[in-house]
Amino acid sequence: MNQQDEKIRVLLTKRITDAHDRGVKYIAAVLRDAGIEVVYMRFYTPEEIVNAAIQEDVDVIGVSSYGGAHIYIADELMKQLKKRSLNNMRVVFGGIIPEDEVLELKKMGVGLVVGPGDPAQGVVDYIKSGVHS
């Protein structure tokens, strides 16, 4: 099997305490329609996200954040990825994220930040452009 035949696997996740799941479910459907395999979970800690990413052998982690803790989650997630030598893991954040915090997330290593109204195709394009290339 060559790299173009390999399925892209994405872990989509959100906090257990966050009931807003409409956006992440929509993105999951869009990714599946684009031929991307999606694993969906809820988490308490960023360490759980990284453990699941390793266990599920995913290429990308997508975090839905509506609870306002996205800076903390991203910081801890990136530390856990580095600790596990997964520095090249692509990370996407989505949700209600204030504009001034988008730049901070990107400085931490988050590759793409999306919010309500952003085209879902942008997420697909971002994921497909950097995985298995």
C-alpha cells in the first residue's frame, strides 16, 4: 500500500463537561464524507487525548473547545505530545475562541483554529495537505 492509499485517521475530542457538540459532530460528518476515518471521544485531561491518539494510531488531533479552557488544554496537550515525542502531530482546535487567543494557540503549535462560520472544507484541506505527504 502506498502513502496515497493510506487512510487518514483523525481523533476528534471535547471535554466531558462541555455539552456543546453540534460543531464537532458536523466536522466529523464532513471528514467522513471526505474519506477520512474519525475516532470520537470525550476527555478529562490532555494526557487522555494523547494516550488515545497513540492507541488509535491517528494522524491528527482535533479538539472542540467551547468552555473557555482552550489555552490551558492546548498548552498541556502540546507538552504531552512533546513528552511522547509526537512533535509532528497535527493539531486543530475549533469552537468559540476569542480572536486574541487564536495567535497564542498557533504559537503553541496548533496548526489550525476554526470557529463558527468557517468553511468546513478548510479543515479537510488542512488535514489532507499535510498527512502522508
